[in-house]
Amino acid sequence: MLILADNWKDYELIDMGNGEKLERWGDIVLRRPDPQVVWPMEKEWALWKNPHGHYHRSNRGGGHWEHKKRYPEKWVINYKNLKFNIKPTGFKHTGLFPEQAANWDWMIDKIKGAKRPIRVLNLFAYTGGATVACASAGAEVCHVDAAKGMVTWAKENIETSGLQNQTVRFIVDDVVKFVEREIRRGRKYDAIIMDPPSYGRGPKGEVWKIEDKLFDFVKLCMDVLSDDPLFFLINSYTTGFSPIVLENVLSTTIGKKVKGGKIYGGEVGIPASRDGKILPCGIFGRWER
């Protein structure tokens, strides 16, 4: 299955080629590397040569932004009624993965369709795209990430979206230790979202490797799942991982715990406006009621 983030107005994937993509974020055009773009650029037309910012990779790792036109350090873009703060970072990222809009729409529909209060646990939650989406649909959200700067950014996104009166808990912690504590407290959630990195470290040096830790962590999360769960979503950007891996993880955890429901996986993509080519942007696995 392929799901597309094709309902954007403030974001546009304009073109791709030669390991790079050309994007519009509001009124700002950025040129960034993307390892999935292995085909050649058909033509380096004017906008390729003159974006606002061009991120150059370094042979020593990392890279830097070349500022070709003046643009703000931070600006806001909208997705429907959601608002996000965009800030290009030293690691080429902007603070938002626009392809995830395909998942936000699904979450919002599930939460609104439930017609009951829903508690969501968002793990490895980054700058809170899913947190904002779920809060906008009326859910109570717990947002957990090990990076304090990302959690601060997520708070800004909630405030910018005018959702500061929604119940959102922001937690800076190692996700495994946090879930273990929630189990001891007896706290339950109706929906769980996770976007685990391939490799990472918690605030106290805890090591995460997805191939070693994912199954055990999803299994652990079964103990914070309510008796009437709504959905469970796993996103992954790990090279070489198949959506079938995520389907199998879900079928051997929530598939055994909860009767009924549907498990499926697939790829997430964004179509380029110039020629309609799809940029692959990771995979997902879903269980839904």
C-alpha cells in the first residue's frame, strides 16, 4: 500500500534529481539532499540554481546551509487547521516531515470517529506533528522525546496552532523508561504512535538500535494499551526495513492481545508537482479498530 501526502497547500515538492529535492515551504524555496533520489535531474532550471537556501553535505559528515536569498530563521506553515514552526537546522532538517500529513489525516479521522474521549501516547515524538494533529481532533496527548530541544519545539507548535487549552503532557525522557513507569502507575492509552530512529541515545546514554529493540518495545507498550484501543501506528525511516516487518511486529503483539482489528503496512510518499514522480518517504505499519 502507498499513502500519499497530497493535500498540502503551504508545502510543495517541486522537483527531484541527482540526489537532491527542491521544496517550497510557504514562500521559502529550499534545496536539500535526499538519498532516495538516485535518478538524474532532467534540467537544472532557474529555481534549482536560485533557491532561498541550499544545504550542502560535507564529506566529513553533517553539512551547511548556503543562503542565496534572505529568509527568516523561523516561519510558520499551515496544513489545513494545523500550524507548524519551520526552522532549517544544521542537519538539513526543517523540523517537519511533510509526508506524515498522510498519517495525520488518518489519526484525526479515527479520533473524531470514535465519539469518545481518546488518550494518545506519542513516542519518539520529535517536534510533534502527530501531537498537534491528535490534539486538534480533541484527544488528550502525552508527547515523549529524549531531546529537550525537540520537546520545546513541539510546545511551540501546539501554541502556534492555538491548542494550548488542550490536555497535552510534554515529557523529556528515554521512551522505554517512561513506558515502564507508566506501567507501574497503571496509566493506559487508547492510541499509540511511535517513530523510532534506526539508532539513538536516551538522555542518560541509553542506546537504541531498532533491529534489536523494536519488537521488545512494542511488546512492552501492550501493557499501557487500554482495553478498548483505537489504533497503533509505527513509522520507520530505517533503510532496508520492509513494511512487512512492521506488520509482523504488530501481528505478534497487538494482534494477539486484541480480538479483531485490522493490520496493514505500506510506504509513505509525496508527489512532485513538476512531473508527478513519487518521492518515497519511509514506511508505516498500522493496527486499527
